[in-house]
Amino acid sequence: MNIITGEAFIVVGLHARTSNAQEMTDAAIIPQLWEQLMERDALERIPNRLGSGIIALYTGYESDANGAYTYVLGAMAATADCPQNMVAKKVPGGTYAVITSDRGPVAEVVLGAWKRIWSDSELSARRSYAADFEVYDHRATNPQDAQIDIYVGIR
């Protein structure tokens, strides 16, 4: 785990309100957003998109890891302009712990990295719950052999 200071940026994408408890059931919303993102070429519709990576943003936390949050799946953008059915959210600048996942099937490595985060009592005590985000870059182009970085906002 590395600690970095990051600049604020904008994410434009599909969005939903959910919770970790909901995501562990058949009513999970996040997999549906991923399907929509890929099937509808949603990334190509984002104006002023920066780079080719995908950003999964967790923001608007109700409380902590047990509360509801807003999930935004999209990309970094130079402006907050967004197509219909999308939102623009500003990711605050600040201090982030960067956790790199293992390599493997994307769903497994992402959940495995989050389990490491949730079980780290020192990191949990420092979390700001302002914004966390996952970066899917060139290392995640093969969903069967992917690696991502998770940025966890800390105080």
C-alpha cells in the first residue's frame, strides 16, 4: 500500500445508489452498470474524456462501509458536461491509500482487494468516506487476467 496526495478531478458516468450489503445479493446493481457501460458504448459518449481508462467511483457515503453510497462508473473528464442518464461527480483532492489488486479474473481480484481493505483495522480507522475509486487501466483490458488500483480516501 502506498500513500499519495492526489489532485481533484471529474468523473462522468452511469450511476446508482447501493450498499455493500446489497452488492452481496442477487439484487446487486454494480454488475448491471458494468453491462450497460460495455453494451451501450457509454464511454464513447462522454464528452471531453481524458484517457482510455475506466473509473469506478464510490462517493456520497451515508456513513461508513456498512452504509449506502453512490457508485459512478465511467471515465475522467475535463468538464462536468454529461450525456442524458449520466452524472458528473468531482473527486476531491487529498490523501489516498493506493491498494493494488492481485492479477486474475476481474471480479475476483476486485473483491479480494476490497476484503483486504475492509479487514485492515488501521486503514479502516483512517478512511474519510469522502470518495474512493478504482482505476481500470491497460492492466485490466483482459477481464480474465486483470489488475487494478483502488484509491481509498484517508484522513
